[in-house]
Amino acid sequence: MGKPALQIDDLSKHERLELIERLWESLGGDDELPIPAELRTELAARERALEAGSLEMISVEDALVAIRNRRA
């Protein structure tokens, strides 16, 4: 693989997000990306818990803090 035509570090956060969106859209429809049965089961359980109101929601910021604290 040669040198990329695009220098990611030179892009603003907004431009990086746009690039991510374009890359994601280029992958095609959901049916092209298989989801393992175990993950499908877990996602369904979480959706049911969310709809039942029994799932504790936290902000993205709080989730990131928790992840960073686990790494430390």
C-alpha cells in the first residue's frame, strides 16, 4: 500500500467526520455486513430493556470517562 493521497492529520474534525460518513455509506446496505448471532441477540435484549425503561442511560461523555478510568 503506497502513501495515502489524503493526510488525515491535516483535516479538521468536521472534515474527518464527513470522511467517516462517506466511508460508511460506501459500504452499502445493512444486509451486506453480517452481524454475528450473539451480537444480534445482545442488541435485541438491549432494545427490549430500553423500551421497557429498565436500561440505565448515560451520556457519551460519562461513558468515555468510564472507559478511560478502566484503562488507567
